[in-house]
Amino acid sequence: MEGRSIEAFSIFKKGIRPEWEDTANRTGGELTCRKSFQPEQLDVFWENLVLALIGETIDEGDEICGCRVVDKSVGKGKGPNRCMYKLELWLRTGNGELAEKLRVRMLDALTDGEASKPNSRVKLPEFEYKRRAP
């Protein structure tokens, strides 16, 4: 989309820096989705994710450290442009089972509850869990 440029947006809990060296992030992991979102869809997902974090509707305790959206576009003045973004949910935990529960709850928040409805036709973004190396 012309005229639209971001490097990254992030929101993290107070006292947690958006870097893996922060003690809260050091032993955790992240749920990530990297794809070519339409800008309007990315806006909706980002807004829903931030509101869900502020409203504490995803976290089961104190496992979520924060979230980011990062512009990973190819081109940027060097050949053909291809918009690519990465949505990230940073977790304090290295527990894959808990990360899966949080992933399901996050998808429901991203899609305004459509993800959990039977026979939903909402196309869900695919998130994978990556544990950070200690």
C-alpha cells in the first residue's frame, strides 16, 4: 500500500524490554506468523491482539511478555516489492503445551471469536511456536 511504512510496533508489559536478552524473555519462546497480509487485515489482527493483551483475555497467568508486528517486506527499493509482515507473541514459558493453549486463545481473539465457532469459514493465520535457545 503506497504511503504506508512501518519498521515495527510492539507492546510489552511494564519493565520488560522487547529483546531476548531481557530476563523475562530469556527462557521463553514466541508464537509467530510470517506472511503477506493485506494491510487492512493486518490492522484488524494487530488491534485485536493488543486489545486482548490489555484486556488479559489470552493469558492464563503471567506467561505473555508482549507482542510485535515487524515489517519483513522484500524489495524496499531494491527490485520488486512484496509486503511481508511478522506477527509475534512473546512468551515467558518454554512449555510447548501451554504455548499451544495460548495460540488457540490468541487465534480466537484475532478473529473476534470466529475461530472457536463450529464450521467457521474464517481463514486463520498459521502461528508456530519457537522456543528460544537458552
